[in-house]
Amino acid sequence: MVYRTNYTHPGFGEVTIASDGQNIVGLWMAGQKHFGGTVDGEMEPADDLPVFTQAKGWLDRYFAGERPAIGELPLAPNGTAFRQRVWRKLAEIPYGQVRTYGDLAREIAQEDGKEKMSSQAVGGAVGHNPISVIIPCHRVVGANGSLTGYAGGLARKIWLLEHEGVDMEGLFVPEKGTAL
């Protein structure tokens, strides 16, 4: 059984948080691509789960400008071993900083003793991150500074990056691409 609750921040909007009863398994923004994509079946409303209270408190602190640690929450995103690995890389990106898809691909390739790894494969895993905001996929940008590939939409990606105080100089909205 998967349970859900909603959380709303006035500046950011509404999100749905999903749990297996013990762990957070999803956090999606209204209208997000792949909304609930890693959950089989219907999500049952359950606002009173302790893990939801914990997640809402984490989000309150994050949106208040604090930097709560990702490890404070029990997270259990559902995905392939490769996606899980990419999502762990996302969790290592420091608050207020960005990395490129290529950076992540190079790190994984180096760890595997390979010359290279596909940035597109990494991008696919980033785009299917089921626990947005907490697992910070918004901190990943294109090699040329393009704000591309955010399933929650560019306005939310920009909002999150500005909220974290990211230096936006050199980052831009592409005229064409997956983020639009």
C-alpha cells in the first residue's frame, strides 16, 4: 500500500508526498512529468503518518532557508540500480551549487573504470527522480548552462535555484528542448 498527503508552500506551490508507511517513496509537484510514475496502483490519502509529519517539517525548514540534510528523511525511491545510483549522486550535490549531466556521467564512468558514460542516460535517470526537491535534481544543468530537463517545469527549477542562492549568471532558458 502506498499512502499520500499534500503539502503547500505559498511561493512554490503544491506537492504530493507518497510513502510506503515508513519511507518517503515519492514527492511530485502538481502537473509534473512522471507524476506517481514509480507507484503501482492508487495512492491512499493518509495525512497522519509520522513520516509525512517528518517530511513536511523538512520542507518547512528548507523553504524557510535552512539546509536540512537529505539523510534526515527515510527515503526509498523505486527505480533500477542505475537510476538509484544517479539519484545518490544527486543527493551529494551541495545546497546552492549545480552540476552538469556530463559531470555526473564522468563521475560514474570514473568509478566504474570506464572512459565515459552517456550524459543522456544520466539525464534520463535525473528526469525520473521520484523524490523531487529532497533529492535535488533541480541542481543539474546542461554543460553550456542551459536550464534543461526539469520534469517539474522551468519556472519551478529557477525558483528552487534562486531560493538556494545559486549564481544564475551563465545559466539560461533554452529556446528549444525538453525543459520547455
